[in-house]
Amino acid sequence: MTDPLGLLRGLRQPDRRSCGASVVVAARMLADPSYAESMTPDRFADEALVTHRRVTARDLGGRFQVPWPRALGTPPWAVARELGPHHVTRLAWPDPGARFDRTLATVRAGQPAALYVGNRWCPRHVVLAAAAPEPGTLLVYEPATGRVLPVDRRSVVEHRMSLAGWDRLWFVVHSRSG
């Protein structure tokens, strides 16, 4: 395993609120090679905007969703629903290290995981996690810059993740069985 997120490098979220939707599109690209093959930066931006409108409106059954501040983008439960039927949203507090460990187990099992990061007051950004070649490290696709960056347990526990300027882990969206 060298760079599981390599095909996402350079793909950037199209606006300030579509990081969660960009993560959903990126996860679909990783799961569906034919979808990924057809992706260009412009198409990625279009797909992210369409996905954002869809996941922040009504759920798949046509029902209204639990309220979530529009300024915070895509709600974690909408990302969980998009990543798969066995995905759940978990608060990282009070033990972000345990959530990191669970996320690492999820991605090592081949399942996508999303991380909601922010400041001490609220979550502000979403990234996609994958297993890194180095033990105890995640690779994350950071959609604001289109970069793939390593994140280790210590940076999560010490609130020094530095992902698009955000340091604290707020929520993790991972599989129940991960």
C-alpha cells in the first residue's frame, strides 16, 4: 500500500461548505474505479455541489433531516448515510485517541471513514481517512487544498492535526464493524 488516496490529489472542494460532499464524492471514487476514471477536476466540483444539495436537503426517504447549521456544511449523519449502511457518527470527545484507533481499524479493514475537525468551539471541516503505510498513521484527503496528508495519533490527542487550519477532532464517521 503506497498511496491509497493518490487519485484524489489536486481535487478541491468547489466552495466553503462542500467539504463533506467532496469527501462523499472522493469515497465513491475510491470504491468505484469506473466512476473515478471519468473524473476531472471540473466534474469533481460539479459532483460535489450536486451531492451537497442532495445530502443537505431531505434524506433518501424524502424526509427532512435533523437540523444542522448551514454554515457548518454537510451534517455528519448525512455523510454516514452516504458512506454506507453500516456507518455511524461518533463524537470524538472525551477520548479522541480511542476514536483515532477505531478509525484506523476501519480504514485498515478497507472501509471509508470521515473525520470532522474544527477548533475548540465547533466542527468546521471534513476530511477522508485511509490507511497509511506507516503503522499508527492515517492518510487523509483534505479537500480544501486537494492534498493528502499523514495524521498520527499524537497529533489527534494533542489537538495539533493542522488540517486546513483546524486542529481538533470532533466527529468520526466509521463503520460499526471497523
